[in-house]
Amino acid sequence: MQIRSRLAPTPSGFLHLGNGVNFLHIWLLVRQAGGVLKLRIDDLDGDRCRPEYIEDIFRQLDWLGLDWDEGPSGPDDFSRYHSQRLRMERYREVLEGLRQRARLFACTCSRKEIQRRSPDGLYPGTCRHLTHRSGASHTLRIRVEPDAVLEVASQTIDLCRELGDFVVWRRDDRPAYQLASLVDDLDDRINLIVRGEDLRISTGAQLYLAAKLGRDELARTSFIHHPLLFGPDGRKLSKSDDALSLAALRVRGETPRPVYRAVARQLAINPAEIASLADLLAALPGC
Ligand SMILES: [Zn+2]
């Protein structure tokens, strides 16, 4: 079976070293396997997505030397033909399917209210038994059943205890990340997903949704959750750390070598031997 994977950046800030390492990791696995790579930009979060961040994605992929086989060729092509905002009907259709097969409920709780009731941040189930409150702005959450224990890339996730009833449709009438990402992966026939360890619980949520929708092909998808990169202060890299952005490296006139070497370490390749993409491809252990 041909490998199909995707690079899925979110244009909510400038890409950082960790994003670059993730893209490179995926690119290497797909190119080694002779697979198909799609670029998919997740721009549903209207408040945080900005045109300069979309431009940044294309610029940094070019700087890293990465190509892709499907998806937008540039910012203009993206906004005309590939934006997730053009797929709202499709997301709504899947939401309706989900409504028929799972228990969804309207939730009016604010983030603050949830934190006040639940110190661990898990949704405390406040609105679970209420009937729909018309008029009030609300999210739609899915009821996670107590026996929702999933195997995610050889680790067990108890979805109830680690995530709880999660949001599938946002207050601003758009699909939540878990739903949109799942629908896109299914529609794009993605069978290899490579993401950071921080998204392992999201993978569990998406597998749960897929099972509810009767789409068991996601359960056959290969998932790789790689370790995250940390900044010098020991914190997870974030898009607000401009100094660690790929743009800052590029503007300083550096080559992408630090990114190549970081991915080499992640793949247990000796970084001292790596100066280019070709070196990385040659050093990859066989499949
Ligand atoms: Zn609620």
C-alpha cells in the first residue's frame, strides 16, 4: 500500500525549529518509502491565522528544501482553492453523521468556569445532562464513555480520565481541531501520521470519533509520536518565541543544518555526519 502522509502546519505564528523538525521527519519517511505527501494548512482558527503566517509556511518549507505532491503551491492558491474554510459544508455533514451515532451536547461553560470547577482542567460534565439551551452561544461536546480506553501507538489512553467530554464544534460555529483534522485525514486517505508526543491524546480523541463514525480505516493508520524539542529554558518551543523561529535562523543567514541535525538526533542518526537532506536520506535506516 502506498504511504500517504501530510504536513499540517497551523498559521497561528511563525514556524519554529520544532515545526521544522516535524516536517522534515515526515518528509524523510514519505520520500524514503516513495509515498505521497500533502501540504495541508489548518486555518480554521480565524482569530489567530494571519496572511504573514501563511506566507511564512511556504518560505520556510522552501528554505528547508522540502517539496510536496498535493496541496497548495503558494499563499494565493491556498486561499483560493485549499483553505479549510471552503470545506465547511463537508465538516457540517460529518457533524450530522456524528450526531446520529454519538451523544453530543451543547455546553455554555467558559474556560474560566471549567477551571474553577475542575483543577485538572478536564471538563467536569456540567452541561452533560442539560437539554439544549437555545439562544446562548455554545460549543458542542461529545460524551466520552467511561470504557473509552484506546491503544495509541502501543500506549494505552483512558480518554475519560485524560481528556473527558471534548469539544467537536466551536462556539464560533466552526469544527474543533479534533473533528476537522480527522475529516481531512479521512478524505485525503492519509495512512501515516507523524506528530509530536503532545498530540498523543488528540490521536486518541480522533480514533474515538472515527470509531463513532464507523470509519475504522483510521485504526489502521500508522501513528508516530516523536519527542518535542525544548528551548534553552527547558520549556516546550512555542510560536511566540521569535528567536527560535525558522525565519530568524534564515534571516541570520544560517543554513537549515541545525534543523537537519535535530531531526537526525530524533531518528538516532549521528548528527555530526549530516549537512544536507541527501545526507539524511542516505543515513536513514531501511524500512
Ligand atoms: Zn458545559
